[in-house]
Amino acid sequence: MSELGARASGQGRIFQTSGDQHIEEHHHYYGAGAGGPLFGREAVFSAGAGPTAPDSVRMPLVGRAPGILRDREQLRETLGAAVAGPGGEVHVVHGMGGCGKTALAYWLFNEAVREHGRVGFWVNASELMSLRAGMLAVAGDRGAGAGELAAAAAGRRAAADLVWHHLDHSTDPWLLVLDNADDPTVLESGAWLRSSDRGLVLVTTRHATSPLWRGPGVHRHPLGVLPLEEAAQVLCDLAPDAGDLASARKVAERLGRLPLALTLAGSHLSHQLLESWSMDEYDRKLGEESTVIVDRGAAGHGGSQSRQLVGRTWQLSLDALAGQGLPEATALLRLLSFLAADPVPLSVLVPVARGEVTVDGLEPALRPEQLEPALKGLIDHSLAELVTVDGARCVRAHGVLLDSVAGGVPEDRRATVADAAAALLEAALPGEGSDSPATRSRLALLTPHVTRLLTVAAERTAILGVRTLRQVYESGDYAAALALAPTVVEAVRGVVGAEHRLVLEAEHLQGTALFRMGRFAESEQLHRRVLERREALLGADDVDTLHSCAALSQSLDLLDRDEEAEAWARRALDGYRRTLGEDSAEALFIWCGLIEILPQLGKEREFAQEGPALVGACERALGPDHPTTVLARHDYAGGLFEFGRHAEAEPMARRVLADRIRLQGPDHPLTLSATSLTARVTHALGRTDEAITMMKELSEHRARVLGHEHPFAAHDRAWVATWQTAARG
């Protein structure tokens, strides 16, 4: 080995060896403290195409040094206690890209060095080359000789053993940060991850489930997004003049409270030159462009690095999965990106794994046998997580992640991905006509994804939207149906035009949801408009036109326009019988509505003839447990009550209530109506205390399900007040 004809300042020396091997020796001096100057050596050796020396292992190599670290108090307390203790532990902080793992490590590094006198080492563990280079530099800092390092670099000595020997014998306590260890096999191949009584190891990683994190002395810490208040405060910290905390909350919520996205957004707002957006304006822009504008905040702040860009940080994990033989993970994430950020039931994906549903046209192809490994890969790399919602196992990904992935799907591929997502949701919807609690729960999980998919204009998604709206309504979740209806109507109109059967069906469902939520006048107006257009487009005897007649009758009935209501009900009943048959479900259903109207018109003779006939026809044609059969008994019992035949009404009312609870659950709005009828019959029979108790419970229950201002809830409260007054008098 000979010394080159080159100069080195201070005590630095430059060496040349034979062959391709080169040795660099760097001496670093740090600021003097109470004990005088601190001296440390860092040496890195590479053979052939081996690693080059990092610029430093004594300073955190972060693209953007965080300012104030918000939240994380509990984890900071845990890690702070660890660096204040004797050492010997390994702490692994894992979470999705952009959630602030490196920022937390940066805080701990400074805490360890400044407050606890530890020597801090920072090593990039994203790949084996940078890990080896950094760890050998650490060994050099801790006293390893040039010959030892050269032997390790050349493969004549175990590199990891050398590093940990010098760490174990360090005269100073230390903290070693292994940052971005997203591929645990990098640490595993050579046993680079160890513990030592002389120091503490902190690993940051996106990989949540590696066996390496379960070893003795290893502590795992999941890291998620920020709480809303803290997330909003991050924006105010970075851009204090852009808006108040209330405006910051809106932006923070839209960005999913992801620290990287918040940092980029705050940086953008605080460094504007030609524009001067407020946070409210930024929130509006996010609705139009989303992550496209978020990444503008990276300009001039290490923005070229993938880990500093919201739109690129996820690609690192997907590239790693592809390198592990799982390119299907990209296809699966693209598929999920066309759904909402809400939890997706795993049952949506099961038919694909079984080969029962085919998702065609994805690139790469999503083969059934690769679906589960692809899903596990997304979870392992913190691109998704498993959650349980109402007993259903679901997968959930962050909204900003999904938005950026969806934005990266080429325009000519978007329809294909949307079609595949629609196929999944179509297969996952429960059977039509079901209104059990399980059905309502399942629809509640699926509806946000249908709504998201409606933003892709395609006839298949339009059909899916109307089908979902119908099923949500039929399940008895009328509030959800009413909330969903305008989105479906607008989306379907945009695909097929305003005067299309599909649009009219969506508007019809909106009208029925208005009716069920007690907005009778609005329902009547909408049903009239739909009826006129259906009659012009489809004809007077079309089944859909008759549906509008029946719905209009119901609205008029609750508006106390009983004669009009009877006329429209008769028209619908005659039309159904003529076109669908005497015992069709449609004819029997509107016959129920007619039976409800007759007592209000005082037509006792017609009621006495048609009531028992209706119940018998329903039981014969539809069966005893069909919803229309239960409705027929309900309306017949209600008519008996109205005509003062209370003793006859009671057993039928109680049977209806028991059937409703058994078939539809205690929270179904129709169950609540059956409870109301039973309470009123009970009071009429002189059991006042029992009736008051029943109606009080009903009032509270109905207010929770339908809202405190719903007319039926107001009626419940009025009955209670009237009965209590009478009881006191």
C-alpha cells in the first residue's frame, strides 16, 4: 500500500492499494464540550463495485428536517425512557410511507445525543450496499483499524461481526438508527440487526410483520396518521398566515392526516410567490387536483427524492414487492384505488381468489392464486391494513395513497380498472329483497365504494349505482338511501341522459326515501314529476309508471289527501292486476296501501271485505313470512284499531311486531311502526302504564334511527304526553 501524491487536510490520509480496492479514511472533529474535543474516525472500504462511504453516519441524513414534532407523546415517552436507560434494546417503528417514522427517529437521535450524551449513528438500511457502507463506517468510528475494515470489505472477515464487536466494546454509549429498513432481508442476510448492552437500536420500516421484529429484546411500535387537531396544527405551524385552525382541519382531514402530505401542503402554502392561496382555497383545489398539487410543496426541499413525494413514496414499496415476485400487488392496489378509502370487506375479494369472479384486463394480470400473496404483501409493506368493522374483516388503505395510485393509472386503462372494480362490487352485493340487520351492515360497508366508483362514467357503474340505491332502501336504511340518492341520480344522468328509465328509477327511489324520512311534501312533488315523465316515455300501463302511481298514493295519504290517495292506489292496483296478475307481489303491495287508506275515509264495509281477503291472498301467494304478507297483517290490524275493534287488533298487532323483530331486527323502521301500533292498541285496552313505557322507549329508539325531528318521532312524543295527562287527570 503506498501513499498517493495527494493532499489531505488535518490528520486525513489518502491511500492507494493494488487492484480495484480503494480505502478512504475520514477523520471528523466535533464541537468541544466539557471533556474537550470529541474525536471519531469513519472508514469505508469497497472492493470492485462495492459500496462507497456515506458522507456521514454521525448526522441524520434526512431530506427534510422536521420542525415541531406533533403528537406521538406516548411513543416519545417510551423511546425517551429507552435512550435514558442502560441500553440493550431494539425498537422497531413501523408504518406506511409518509407517516413520520424518520421524523420520529430524527427527534430521538437529537434527544439521545444532546440530552443523554450518547454517540448517535444514522445508517440508511434501504439496501444492502448502503447498509454495509454505513455499518462499516460505524465500525471505523468505534475504533476498527484499516486492516480490519479492508478484510471485511474484501470478504475475508465477517463484516457484521466486526461492526458489532466494536459497538459492544464502545467506550461511549450510543444510539444506532437503521432508517428505511423496508426490506428486512437486508438486515437478515448477515445478521446486521443485533442488540448490545452499550447502546440502543432504532429501526424505521414500512414492513410490519417481519419475524425479525419478534426476536428477544425487540419492541414493535406501529405508527399511524395524526389525530385531527394535531394534523391541523402542523399546517398552522408551517403556514400560519394561510388560515385559521378551522380551515386547517378541513385540509388535514382531506389529506387523511398523513404527516408527509401535511408537510408538503404546509410548505406549498408558506412558499407561494405568484399565487396566494388560503387554506380554504387549497382545500377546494384538493377536490379538483388532489395529490397533484400536494407534491408541489416538495420543490426546493429534496423533492426529487421519491420518499419526499406523496405521489412516489408508495412506488418504492410496490417496486420492492415486484422484486420479490409479487407484481400482482400493483394490480390489486390499482383495483382498490378505484374504491373508497373506507374499509373494503375481504368477502369482496374472496370470489376472485376462488375463481368465481374474473377481473379482466388488469396489468399485470391478477391471477386467483396470487391474490392472497399480493394482499399479504400490501399489508406487510404497510400499504394496507386489516381492520374489523361490525364483525367483518376488512382491508383499508390510506385515502391519499389510493388517490395518488388511481391518478397514476393511464387514461386508456381507467375504464378497464373501473369495470373490474364494478364486477367485484356486483358480486359482493347481497341478494335483492333482503332487509335483515346483516344485509344493512353489509350494504353500509359497500355503499362508499359504489359511490366512489360512480365518478367513473360508465353504463355498468350507473347500473351498479341504481341497484345499490335500491338495495339500501329496501334494507330499511332510509337515511342512507336518501344520502346516496342525489349522487346516484347525478352520476346516472351524466352517463345515460336525463330521460332514461335508469335515471327515473333512481329519482323514484329518492322520492320513496324522502317519504320514509317524513318529508312527504317533497316526496309527493318528486313522484309527480317522475310519473309525468314515465307516462310520456314508457306509457300509462308500464310497470314503472304504475310504481309511480303507487308511490304518489302513499305520499298523498300521509299528507291527509285521502281521496286522491285512494284514486292513485286504485289506478295502480288495477294496472298491476291487468299487467302482472291478481296475485303479483306488486298488486298485493299496493292493495296493502289501499287497506290503510280505507279507514281514514270511513269506508268500514269495504275494509271489512277487503282486509281479510288481502291477508289470505298474501299468505297463499307469497307465504307467511314475506314482507308484503307481514305488511298486510300490519295494515289490517291498524284498520281494526281505527274502527275501534281493539280486542281483535291486539293479537294481530303483537304477531306483526314479533314477525318484524324476527325477520328485520329491532332497529328496522317498520319494526318501530309495529311497536307504535301495539302501544296504541295496548292503551286503548286500558293498560296505560304499559303503553306509556312502550311508547317512551319507542320515541327514543325512533329518534336514534330516523332522527329527532322525524314526524313519527314527534307523534310518539305527543302520544306519551297525551296519555300522561289523561292518567294524571
